[in-house]
Amino acid sequence: MIVTLSIGDKVYFSEVWTHGCERALEKVRDEGVIIRENLDDGTWVKEIPSENFNRAYEAVFPTIIEKIVREGKDNQYSEAWLNEIPERDYEKLKAHIVALRSSQDTEEREKNTGTN
């Protein structure tokens, strides 16, 4: 899949959410997590620091972005590239990852339940 940014860069994504993507996301998302027991009902509550969410998606970018084409030249993902793109483009990349992850979760659930 190709996502075109407002600055003209074309970002080529893998079309498969891999185990490596999930591991990268979970590793960063779960840093500093606190798990507390709710004394009222005995359930457990997972408290995730809010700054972990964007960092978790950024951890996935190197595993799922195959290449970036800028002005006709192929480039690899880098943190420097990410830092220079407009915020609206960052949000577009993040939204693509969220959609890819959730669509593959849905496909897997349907396959496992026989609903597709």
C-alpha cells in the first residue's frame, strides 16, 4: 500500500501486520505500565503512560515502511525523515497503521470464527 503525504513523499507500507510489528508496538507501549487491582470488584486495571502511544506507533514504522520515495529517489525510513514531516502527515501514517492492524485483527477473528 502507498500513502502519499502532503509534501509529495510516497510511503510504501507492507500490507501485512506481522508478529514483528506487534512485538515492536507492544514493547514500547507497555514500558512503565502499572497494573493495579480494583479493590471494589477485584478486576485488574492496566495503566499505560499516555506518551507511550505515539512512541509505540513510531517503533512500528521501521518494521512496516518498506521505502519512501521523495523526488523520484528511493529512501529508507529514518527518524530524521519522520522528524521533518508535517504533523498532519505523521497523523496520516499513524492512522494507516491503526487501520492495518485493526483490519488484520478483524480478518483473523472472522477466520477463527468461520464468519467469512
